[in-house]
Amino acid sequence: MNEFELIDLVLSTLGETVTGDAIVLGPGDDAAAVQVPSGNLLVSSIDSLLSGVHFPADAAPELIGYRALMVSLSDLAAMGATASHVLVSLTLDAADPEWVRGLALGMREAALSAGVKIAGGNISRGSVAIHVSVHGYAPQATLLRRAGASAGDTVYVTGMLGGAAAALAAGRLDVAPAQLDPLSERYFKPTARLAEGVALRGHASSAMDVSDGLLQDLGHLSSASQVMISIDSALIPVFPGASIDQALNGGDDYELLFTAAAPPPELGVRVTRIGEVRAGSGVLLDKAPVTASGYLHF
Amino acid sequence: MNEFELIDLVLSTLGETVTGDAIVLGPGDDAAAVQVPSGNLLVSSIDSLLSGVHFPADAAPELIGYRALMVSLSDLAAMGATASHVLVSLTLDAADPEWVRGLALGMREAALSAGVKIAGGNISRGSVAIHVSVHGYAPQATLLRRAGASAGDTVYVTGMLGGAAAALAAGRLDVAPAQLDPLSERYFKPTARLAEGVALRGHASSAMDVSDGLLQDLGHLSSASQVMISIDSALIPVFPGASIDQALNGGDDYELLFTAAAPPPELGVRVTRIGEVRAGSGVLLDKAPVTASGYLHF
């Protein structure tokens, strides 16, 4: 199969997820064209998932594809943005139609679940990697940012942490899509907290997603907001089967971390108070300063 | 240097190209946020440039960075869109600050030249590659597309073709940024024909950029428009120092290929009539059917 045949295979597998709704022109031209709702900012991010770094090379392609889309969409959730469409740049080391079809099936499932379109992309030959740019909308006045936390705010996190790291540590990532257990599901099937991010507009003083690991991400939030963040390990919602260390440092959870001056509205998912914002800088865990130990690429 | 230090280096090198104008929120948060002009479609594409495939691994990083941005922006030009901002996903095999700074300098130069902002991105460790998503705007009524050519239209191309392929064939790509000759400049410093694409709104019946090679791209245009395209090799504007084969099959030119029912307006660059659109299918070169021989990844 040459790249054009691979693209045809991907498009036929993606089916209705490549067009419709706001997509005036989907894949097949030099660029996609999309109708934009008025009165909003365009919110955009680009993320990369490399084989052997961000996912195991031998994982099921359906799971890799699902996760790639959801992980990338999580950045929109962190801004309180809706999700409109994504573009996918795919590099493959071989033209393996079954693998590519599996990947596209997983992306299709994630796109349907998140309500986004896959409006364009490209395929080249190289080390296996998936780069996804994600696009959505948010009103400027209530855009969620990492900056904005104030002394006196409370720190919250959605869901439970550490499950993905526990799955990785337990070597449970070579599963078939139909055989996910609760831990491997946490790794491969994160849910971008898009509805929760939108619900937090006007309520959260700052927000981001937990991708690098809670402590490292708290460090980013405290730097951006120029505050101290103090959390209590006893309050951390640890995913069943995960350790407190995995919940604090594991990453890959894609839950929302946010601060608010008042209790947040009902989000439809578990929301846990894990600490508070103080004047100062850095992160305190059980009153002691911490140095984050999340994943570093270099 | 870890990835956060590398990101700081990139951002300080990019300087004023990461924010301002429509960019409400540039790099540093989970996503960028951008003001969108009303009454337009958002036009978006994603492109990939892999070391050893799309550019020589030992090329000067300034040139790689410049070319990566311009090549990607060319897809917006092909749609008749303006260019607003780009996102860059970068994978590096080592944290080499000098190389990364050079790459960012080249991207900065291209961004200033094209009038776009580099609103976000990310860095991971992997095989060297640059993935760029590009975003701009165009009114729906005059969006340029590959579909739309009609029998009787004339086929045009901007600029001259084959120079980039001639540079590649002549092994002239290991040059320093200050020592470009006309051929290597054609390879490393293409100009996205953005102003020309905008000027063709309402005039061109179909358009695309010449990236894979003229004959292969004519094949895409004829398929999308469901027409036959007949060109005359004697009319092709061959870049000085290039062969007719390089002009026909070489790719990497990033000129605009378009059809129009009437002579186009003055574009400020050379525009050459190279053939005509007929009823039927496929591409004729000097009256003989051709099979495209552009670059295939697989």
C-alpha cells in the first residue's frame, strides 16, 4: 500500500467522523475548512505520542488510537474549551493495513465519544508516532488558565489518580481491546474532561490537566499563578490498585486539577479537595517542600 | 537541558513571534487561545517534516526551521486563506541547545516573513521530526479547492519549477544559511504564496500547491475536479539550472497550481499558462497520457 491507499483506508475507517457538523471541507484538499462559532476564542494545542515513549510499541492499535485522541483533547478540557475538530499527523515505519485500520478504529471511537471531527491529517514514513492538533472554542472572559489561583483558594482534582501509572508498572499494557481490566483501561481509555471543564467556567480560578504527574503539574500551576500550593497526601484520591507514589508522580491520568474560591458546581464526576493555595511559591506535600519527579524527556 | 529548559530556549529565541496580534494566550498554558475574525472559515492543515526524508539530517537547523514553517503554510496559500498562527510539535534525538536555537531562529525568520505567530507547541524525545499545524481564515464563498476546474479553463502555475529538485540532485543542501546559491535557496527558502492565494479568490476555479511534483499534483487536481488536464512541456517555467524532468516530477517547489476561466489578476509574481482543462480524466503531457512519478512514502 502506498500512502494514498493508506489514507483511503484511514478515511473509510473513520467514516462519519471526518465530516459533517461544522466541517465545511474535510480531508482530501490542501487544508480543512471549518465554521467557527462567533463570540469565542479559538483554543488550540498540539500533542505528540511516540511509540516506545508515550505508549508501548506492541499495544493494540485500537487502544493507541483511542488514547492518542483523548490525551490530546484533554488540553482543551483544561482550558474550559469545547472540542470541535482535530488534525492528525501520523508517521509509520511500515504500511501495515491491519495496524492502520486498528488505529483509525480507535480514533473513530474516541472522536464519537468526545463529539469531535477528525478534519484532516497526513501520513509519512518514519518512527511510529502520532501528532494531534486539537481545536475548540471558549469565551474569553472565562477561559481557564494555569495562572489565576489566589491565596485562600481550595485545590481540587477530578476522578482518581495513579491508575495509569499502576497499569504501566504492572506490565498490563499488552492487552486486547476487549480484555481491559480497570487499570489498563485507565491507561488506554482516559476521558478528556471536556464537559467538566466547560462546567468550571466562571468557577475555577485556575486549571490544568494532570498529564506529567500530580506533583510536577502542581509545580507548573504554582509557578504560573505565583502562589504556594499545599496538599495533603491523605486527601489524594488514589485509584484502587495504585500506590500513593503512583498517584502523586505517575502521570497519564488526564484528570482536571483546578483551584476555586468557592466549592465547585456538581460536575457529574468525583471531585476531591486535596489542598489549599497560599501566598508564596512552590509545592508542599504534608507541609514539606517537594521537588517534582514527573517524566522528563531529556 | 531538560525539555522545559529547551522550551524556554525556543521561546526566548522565537521572541515576539509567539504572541501579540490575535494571540490572546500564547505558549505556556495547556493550549493557546486566539481571536477569530468573524465571517470566515477557519482553514487548518497539519504537515510533517522528518529528518532524512523531508530534509537532510545534516542541513543547517536555521534552514530546516525556515523551510518547515513555509512548506506547511503553503497549504493555506493553496486554499486562498490568510495565515494566522501555527503550532509546532518537535521531536529531537538529543537536547542540543545550539541546534534547537538554530531551528527556532529559522522558524522565527519564516514567521516574520509570512506574518504568522507561533502560538504553541511541544517537544519530545524521538527521531528528529517537525510537525506543524497551520491555521488561517478564508471566506466560504471563494475558498480555493482542488475541485472546481471545468473544461475550457486554463491551467496556470506561479513562479518556476524544478529548482528545489535540482538542488537536491546536485547535493547542494549542506550549505550554511549565509551561503545559499539560487538552487539551494529554492529548496530551503520556498515562499508560501499566501498573498497570491488571497488574490486568486473569486478568480481561480481550482487550486493546490505543487509539493509532490507537478505531474503528480496535476493528477490530484484532475481527480478532484473530475476533468482531464492537458499540459505542454514547452510551456513549463523551468527554474534555471533545473531539467524539465525535475520541473515535472521534482516536487518541493511550493508554487501555486491553479485553473481559471479568465486570465488571472496581476499577482506580483510570474504566472505561466501551462495547459488547459478538458472533459475527461487523467493528465496529458504533450498529448500523451502520463502516470505521475512523484515521491511516495510507502
